[in-house]
Amino acid sequence: MAVSRSMTSWLYISPLMLVLVPFFVLPILVVLVASVFETDGFGGLIPTFTLANYGTVLTSGLTYNLYFETVKFTILTWFFTLLLGFFVAYFLVFHVRNPLLAIGLFLICTVPFWTSNIIRMISWIPLLGKEGLINSALLHLGLIREPLEFLLYSGFAVVVAYVHQLTIFMIVPIFNSMARIDKRVVEAAIDAGASRFDIMRLIIVPLSKSGIALGSIFVASIVMGDFFVTKVMSGGGSASVVGAFYEDISVLQYPGAAASAIILTVILLVMVSLILRSVDIRKEITQ
Amino acid sequence: MSAVPQSVAVAEARVTKHAIAPSRGSRPWTFYVLAGLFTFYVIALYGPMICIYILSFQDVRGGLVFPMKGLSLHWFVDLFTQVRTGDVKGAFDRSIKLAIVVTVITVVVSFMSAMAFRRRFPGDNIVFALMIGSLVAPGLVLGIGVGLLFNAIGIETSPYTSALGAQLSWTLPFGVLVMFAVMSRFNPAWEEAARDLGASTWQTIRLVILPVLAPGLVAVALFGFTLSYDEFARTLQTAGPQNTLPLEIWSMTLNVTSPSLYALGTVTTIISFLIIGAALGTIVFIQKRRGAGAS
């Protein structure tokens, strides 16, 4: 019985594995193999084992700059999406009294998720540009004399575009875990004399932990794996790890690029497994 | 914690009801602060997008910023007729067809996987870890890996082989996670009842599980479609010689500095809204029919 049961489970799971093995496991292995090969300089790979590619990547000052920039944007984006996402979800779950209205407002937050990310990023250009809406409004009001240059094609614009795209990844899981908090627990805490801050600290935050963890995984992995927003919104002023990877690939420097990609992937996996160690997401979602 | 003080507290609560979000009476100051924050978020979310939709309706003098110059459909015509903007029509066509294939596979496979994950089975943690890994792996790296793999085997990359697989490695983990959330609201007793009444496994799935989960499956379909329709990093190196829509938009952002770009934004958003509308409409239809059947 037990054997046939696990057979059935594997039968159900086999289509998923048929996608994950050839399109996740094997490609990563191919990149791993490429990272220990030598290049002939013309895009060809010479199959000899070498760790020189890792040596080159790890000893280059450029690498540390790239990682510094990428980690900086990841942390800033994570911080602002978490702040916004947490309080937006909190507002919808605990402050909006009409449940139908709460669902409606929630849907309003999610609609842009289903539209093109690139278009949403570009849409900041007419606002933040030198002659954009924000600058002309500020000039008009006499608050500034010269257009603010830092608004577009800067680190600021990169963070704005990321937060705009990714806050939804925080709102949805946090909303989901907050909605499951039994309101009677909160009421009981109030009646037992807890302050609002205590309730936040001792009830809401711990019980939203799985949502926060899931949201953080999404935001951090997307920002660290992205190059497009940094490239366009910084106007070429900032680089990213994956951006450099892409440049290397376009000049056929496969082994170096692969080594850098493997390092990034390992960092991401370690980060995600650390987060997953603190919360059992699978259990949290399924129960 | 003993039970006595708690029951006292509950009794008191009936008398002086002042919860964090009281169901009636005056609202705490935090309500107004958070309502302000929420409004700010929604404006920041929609404001910029609305700006580019408006700017896409300028006439031939139009530029990339306000003020608005004239009112016409010039840039929409430009978008679909000019050579310099690339093959937008073909890109739409390819992206939508690919997204439909991805959607169908995502719904079926996510459903099957969620069925498997309801029970523990040998190796389930490995499958789950692979799924999360596939979700968080940098898309471009994975795309290049797929490209190199196809190259090594000697197959040309093309939309319905390499790009399809690369996109599924992104839409499936999403779909399964959504199915987890959907399944958590499914009561296993219904399934047991069906079995007790003599239903076969297939009958149980077809007559009990699928109808109950139908709205959730529509949500998975919506995920599958949009994630594929908008997928960029994984498709870049796997789509073969012809561009999908996001790749087309990408090359336009680097080459085109006219409101054509905004016109493309407007058109693709209209398509997205049609898809969302269709999905929501289907869910409402299912719920209505279910309500009618129950009464």
C-alpha cells in the first residue's frame, strides 16, 4: 500500500520533474561545467578543468564593486518594499472594516502586477526626467531653481522602479498570513492590557513571519537576478552582477561569466535556505 | 497562561470593546496615517502608468514628456507600420500563442503537483527544494544555461522548445505555490465522502476536486499567462531568432525615443486588462453557477 501510494505521488509529480530537470537542473550544471573550462577566446570552450575563472572573478576589484552595488540595491529595495508592503497589508486586514471593500482595495493593488514590468518601469521617465512632471511642478511652485538631476538615471530612480514593481510581492504573502490571524487573539491582548505597540511586536509581526519571509525571498531573488532595471534607470551609471554577466556573454567570455553566475547563484541559494530555515514555508502555506 | 483570566478578559471585552480596528465607534489615529500611506501607494502605483497612456495619444509633434502635444492615434499607427519599431505585430502574435501554451501546461502540471504534495512521499523535500531553486535562480543565467545546453546537444533554440521550457521553469513553481494556498482551503472530508459513496479516483477528481478548485485553477491560469506574456530574462537567450513581445519592448527602449514606445505600453496593457477581465469574469461565473446549483 505504502509503495503504491508513493508511486501515485511520483506519477503526479513526474510532469513537474520533467520540466525542472531539463530546464533548471541541467542548465545550472551546464553553467557549472562551463565555469571550470578554459575559453579559446572565440566563444569556444576547451574542456580542461581549471579554477582560474573563479580566481579571476574573485580577485578582481570590479567584482566587489558589482556585488556592492547589487547588494545595496537589494537591501534598499527590500527595506522599502517591506515597509510599504507590511503597512499596506496591515491597513487592509486590520483597519478596513468592510471585508468586501478590503478585497476590492487588495485587487486594486494587484492589478498592475499583471501588466508589463518593462512598461511600468519606463512609465517613470516622463515623471522623473529633467523636464518631467515632478521637476516642472517643483519649479513652478518655486521650491527649486534648477531641475533636480538625481531623480532620473540615478540610484534613486533604480530604487523607485524596483519598489514600484516589487511591493506587490510583499503585500500578497503578508496579506495572506495576516488575514489568517484570529482577530479574537488581538482583542484578547487588548483586553489583557497590551498596548498597540505590544500587539504589533508580539502578535502581528510573529504571526506574519511566513508572509514576510516569502515576500523577502521574492524581492531579494528578483533584484539580485535582474539587470534590466539597473541598466535603464541608472542610465548606465550603475552596474549589476547579472548585467556584467550579460556583457561577458555578449563578448563570448563564457567561462568567466559562468563562474560569476555560479557564485551569484550560490549566494542566492544560501540566502534563501537561511530564510527557509527560520520558517517552514511549505507547512505555512499548506495548513 | 491559565484559562480563568482569559475568560475574564473576554467577558470584559464584551463590555468595553476597543479593539485595534473597532468594528464601530471612532477610529484610532493610525487609521488615518495608514489610509494616507495606502492612498500614496495607489497613486504611485497607477500615476506613472496613466501618464504614459495619456502621452501615447499625442500627435506627430509629441515627445516623451509633458506637456501633451495634440491628440491623435498617430503613434499607434506608427507602432504597427514603421520598420524602425520592428515587427511588433508578429511579436504580439508569438507572445500570445506561447503564453497560451504555457498557461495550459502550467494549470495541468501545477494541479497534478499540488495533488502529489498533499501527502508526504519519498523525495518530496528534494522536489520542493528544486522548485524553490528554480523560482529564485537568476533568469538570465538559467536562460543562458538552457541556450548552452541546447547548443551542446545540437538543437536550435526555438519558442516551443527552449523558450517554452525556460518559461515553465518559472511559471510552474509559481503555479504550484498558488495551488498550495488554494488546496489549503480544500476539506479532505469531501473527497473521503465521495470515496465512501463509491466514486473512483478519477470520478473524485472530476466531480469533486476539480469543481471545488475551479476558481483557484483560473487564478493559476492567470499567473501562467501573465508571467509568460511578460517574461524577459529567461526568454532572451532561448527564444531563437524571432522576438517575443517583452524582447521587442526591450529593444525598443534602447532604440526608440518616440511616443511609439508609450503606444506599445498602452496596447499591451489593454491586452493585460482583457485577460484579467476574462479571468475575473470566469471566476464570478463559476461562483454564480455554484450558488445557483446550491440553492
